[in-house]
Amino acid sequence: MIKAVIFDCFGVLTGDKWKEFVATLPEEQRETARNLMRQLDSGMVDPKVFYKQVFELTGHAPARVEDIINVEMHKNSPLLDYIHHLKKHYKTGLLSNISTNWIRDTFLTRHEVALFDDILLSYEVGTVKPDPRIFEFAAGRIGEAPKDCVFVDDSIGNCQGAEAVGMQAILYQNFVQMKEELEKILKRG
């Protein structure tokens, strides 16, 4: 029986400008850039070192890369409204690959933070999605077994990581599609 819904932050709750930035890089730089971000998000590298390494790889100034990651975000208001509705009947969680507490401190309002029973940020646990351990941590922190959770993310790899621990997963393409798929899962129980 589904008791909780856990959402990714970037690409679902916000636009993912980093993914868009990486897609514009020459093909031979993309995987290195993704690996640098994974290191940053898991707390393995200091942000200043990360920005320097991205500059060395791509030639993009650290201030520009920082803006891409931290400033050029927008909130998915329909999703936040829907989470408010879900919260009445289900536990809700937020799981993000990120290297700081920026989501809680800056991006979300106090009211929006309160929509979630837990917010798990990758740097806090030293691992990133799609590592199956992070999904187990997320379920455990909201007090549910993975089999009783649905995970929503815009990355197929992250969805597969969630499924590896027994969660059902929805690949987010847009709000309407996600809501329809989630409603079907919730009706089945």
C-alpha cells in the first residue's frame, strides 16, 4: 500500500539548468561534467574546487556556472499545489542531489518546506542518486518501507535506482503526465 510520495527537486520541482548546460557542451566533456557534479553533490569536492574544475574543462567562468546551478531556477507551482493536496493523505518527501542546504534556506519558503515530511539532501548522507542507498535513506527518514513509496524524478537512471530498492517510480516529463501516472498508482493502493 502506497503511504508516501518522494519527489526529486531539480527537473521536477525546479527547472534543471545544469542538465541543459551539460547538453550544450561538446560530447567529450559531458560525462566529465556530470561526474564533477556528482562529486559536488555527494560532498566529495568543495564548491570552489568544483567551479575551478568546470572552468578548466569548459572555459565557462565560475560565476556563470554558479548562476546556472543556483540562480536560474523557477518553482513548479502546479506541483507544489498538488503536493499540498497529497500531504493530506500521504507522507511526502524531497530527495535532491545537491551540495548545500540551499533548497531549505533559500529556494523554498517556510510554508513550502513544511509540505514535506522530510527533505534529504545528498551531501548530508555522502551519496547521490541513483545509488540505491539514498532511496533507502529517504524512505527510512519518513518512516516507510521503500515498497510503500513512489519516487518521482526526471532521470530514468534515478527512477531505476529507486526501483532497485522496491519503490515504484515515475519518470517526470511534465506535470499533467506525472499526475495522471501517480493517480493511477495511488488508486491501486
